[in-house]
Amino acid sequence: MLSPLCYPVRMEGNSILVLDETKLPFAETYIEVKNLEEALKVLREMKTRAFGQVLLFFYTCILTREIDKTARAFKRARPTFDFFRLAEMIKEVSQQIPNIKEMVKTIITVFEQKRKKRAQKLAQILPHEASILTICNLNGELLYLYEALAQIGKTAVFYVSETRPYLQGTRLTFWELDQASIPAKLICDNQAAILMQQRVVNCVIAGSDRSNKKGDIINKIGTYSLARLAYYFHIPFYVLVQYPKEIEIETIQIEERPQEEVFMWLGEVFHPTAIYPAFDITPSAFISGWIDISGKIRCV
Amino acid sequence: MLSPLCYPVRMEGNSILVLDETKLPFAETYIEVKNLEEALKVLREMKTRAFGQVLLFFYTCILTREIDKTARAFKRARPTFDFFRLAEMIKEVSQQIPNIKEMVKTIITVFEQKRKKRAQKLAQILPHEASILTICNLNGELLYLYEALAQIGKTAVFYVSETRPYLQGTRLTFWELDQASIPAKLICDNQAAILMQQRVVNCVIAGSDRSNKKGDIINKIGTYSLARLAYYFHIPFYVLVQYPKEIEIETIQIEERPQEEVFMWLGEVFHPTAIYPAFDITPSAFISGWIDISGKIRCV
């Protein structure tokens, strides 16, 4: 395992152990989850996100044995992510593998293989000396990518956008790259334009919580801004997508997080008055290439 | 005085008292400055900036009585700002008012009148229900603007971009608006694009540390990104400018701040590897209007 973030959630006996991402990089601690309510609590408090959500959902289904109910509850806790698709996936696989533990283990193993393969595909289309701007956290996939680039003789340096207000870029991405001694520089989100203007970065890589067949994506707040800027600076913007579906992306509810979170570090100085949409929508027009979980690449 | 930030630096006897902006909003404290070295220290540590720098420069000239030497030293401490222009201004006025204390008092009084007048001019061209995105801090000028808007029956709400990493937006602008009970919402810098896309904001107002006659400006890092996004969303982007000069703006040295500052809140977890250009350049093509210190407005 390259980084604890590659597998932020695991199962031990009848408990789920969830890496508390909000404590990183200060401490690597795990929260024990024993039932649906506890799972929803860590989800709402953003103790885990992205691939961690996927794993948490699978394992919670093992605990509850109620796939649809779990999916509905997860969706209420974090509306932007497509837990119904994960529920469908379990049901599909359960036709071949009736034991739910075995089945989830299989799904996760396949996922890992696919993520590594996707990194290899992406490595092929990146520039020789890749100077990669990224946002939020891709759960170890940048580490796979760095390895894949090295295997074909390409170098890389990452410019990690800190991703306010939760600082997933700093706390998770910069941390995992730093731990793995991979060249990385931290930047503030508002520096992206100047780095593009000066050609310090030559590509952008982002994840996506949701995507549709047209190529529109939903990802962490700030992604849209990066995509729009990259487009005008003619810098390729690649996204890792999971399950492109026939959906109107505008109809998906964008999660509004508590405004207190924007004021997090300020204590009780202000009565918080803020806006905090946790995600934004990037229309396909501003994306250069999509790499789905099967490793298929579509470029404009 | 509407806010301590309208006059962040003042003189008492043979001392200069500098509002320690880095302590805001937690405490309103003043640092005593008695000579050039102490002035340079508060300047380098960004205890004051923007209009505070102007005041600090004037008062330090009173202490040192050496205008050119002071200008050179200030310029070394913070290279992006045009202290030489301020030195020229003192020399011009000193022909009419030989007493340096009287002269500086006159310059500052004239400045205040001009800033208020500029706010009135700007109020005239803003929309009726102004929904204003802003960055960094304009030293009380948004408070003048809010008053000026109210006088002609216009309402306003401010969306304050927090301005990482020093958070001047949060700590100074949001604070001064909050203190004055002016409607304001805090946002993270990476939310600007979605607010523009959704038409939550209908104009952007920024300051400028430097500007040239062509209309290019240098301002706090993140300004360029806002301007570029505003341009593509057809949202007017207005800048307050001081002394447009015949300069090639690209030749001005952009101050690189210590990379530790990007990691400020993270303690000693990482060996800091960051980039921190404190300013960026916004070409005139992305600016809708310039309002100079005489109140003259130029719009495209």
C-alpha cells in the first residue's frame, strides 16, 4: 500500500475502521464504526470522502445487510455522491457471489486493479516532464500515476492546490506525496491563474464525484474555476471519472455545507455568514480528456 | 473614522503607531515604531499593507528626514509597491509647505477627501442592488462606498474572498464590514467561479498596488484569476487605482514571500515546499473600469 489514503476504510471483524482524514496530517487515527448511524456520522463530519465513501458504503452494507436503505441514508448525508450506483453494483455482483463479504472483497480488488490501470493509461498521455496541477485528493491515485510515469521514463512534479476550506489538498494530497518523497509544491487556490500564465504547470488533473456521458462533472468546489482558467490558457485538463451516466448534471443537488466551516480556524470571533457549496459543476466544454475507471480515455 | 483600517498608522509625538493587522480580528493592537529599522521590520512582517504602507512611509520620512533613503529601504522590503512615487509626492508638496509634519498632515487629509470622493463616483456606476465580490482589503474604502451607495438609494451586499494565505479578506475586510454592520458573506477564493456562474455577484471591486496608463494592474495574488473569470462571465470588474504611470508592468518585480507562510497554520508537520508570489498582474483586457484617486472613471 502506497499511502493510508489508498485504503482509508477497512473492515476488521464486525467493525469498520475509518481513517479520520480530518486529523491528517497531524495524526493517523481510525474511528470504529459498528452500525449505520455511526457510519452516517463519520460521513456527515467528512471524516472520509471520495474513495473512502465508496469503501464505507460497501462495508456498511455488510453490517446492515440492507443495501437500498443504506444507499438512501448515505445519499441524505452527502447528496452529491451517487450511492445508488454503488448499491446497483453490489446487487449485480451478488448474483455471482452470494456471500456479501466475499463479494465486497472482490469488488474492492477489482477497483484497485482498475485504478492502477487507469493511472498507467493517463501516464501515457501526459507530457514527458509533467508539471501537474491538482485539487482535493485522489486517494493514492497520484502515487500510482507517479509510479506509472516513472516506468515509462517520464518525470513529474505536482502543484497541489490547498483546497479551502477543508484543505484536502494540503492535508491529504500534499501529505501523501510528501510521505512518498514525490516532488510536490503546495499552492493556494488563488495562485492557479498565475501558474498557468507563466507555464509553470503543463496539465491539470482532477477527480469527479459525479459525471455524465456528455462529460460534465461534479467535483470539489474550485474545480470549475481551474477548468475554466486552464481552458483559456490552453492547458489540458484531465478528469478521472467513474460511472458516466445519462443524467442532467444540473439536476443533481449540490451539497451546501455548514457556513461555520469556512470560519473554522477563527473560533468565536464572528457570527459566521458565509457561503459554502462543497462542489461545483464543470461543463464538458472546459475539459480536455476523461479517463474512466476501465482505463478508457476520451479526449477532445 | 469608520474603521481602524481607514487609518491603520498614526503618529504620536516622535513615535509611529502601526495597527498590527496580523493580530486582527482577534485583537486591535498597535506596534510602536521609532526609527527606520523598526519601520522596515513591520513592513517585512506585513503588519501593515496597502494604505497603511503609504502612511508608514510618510511618517517614517518625518522620523528619518531622509526621503530618498527611506524610499529605497522600503522598496527593498516590499518591492512591488511604488514608494518612489510617494517620495516624489513629498518633494512636490514640500515646495509649498516646508514643515514636513504639516506637509504630511496635508497630504493625508487630501488623501482622505479623495478616497471618499472616489467612493461616491464608483457608487454611481454600480448596479442598484449591488452584489459585490471583493478581494484582500481596501482600508475602509468599501465602508465609504457603502455609505455613498446608501446616499443615492442603492443597496449593497459584499462577498468577501478570504484571500489566502494571509486571509486579509477574512481578517480585515470581513471584520471591518462586520463591525460596521454592513451585509457581508465570506467565501473561499475557489468559490468565485460558481458565484459568477450563478449570478450571485453582479460586480467585482479590487484595489491595485501598481497600475500603468494602459490599465494593467498589480494586486494581491488571486486578483488576476478573479478578473479573468469575471471577463468570461461578463461581470464588470472595477479597480481602484492610484498613480497610473508609463511603465511596463511586466518589468516590476513580483514579491516572492517566504514559502513557510503558505503552511502557516500547519506547524512543523511538513518541510515547507510551496510557491507564494504575493501579487499577480492583471492585464487591462480583463478590466472593465478604472477609478483613480482623483475620482476619474475610465470604462471600456
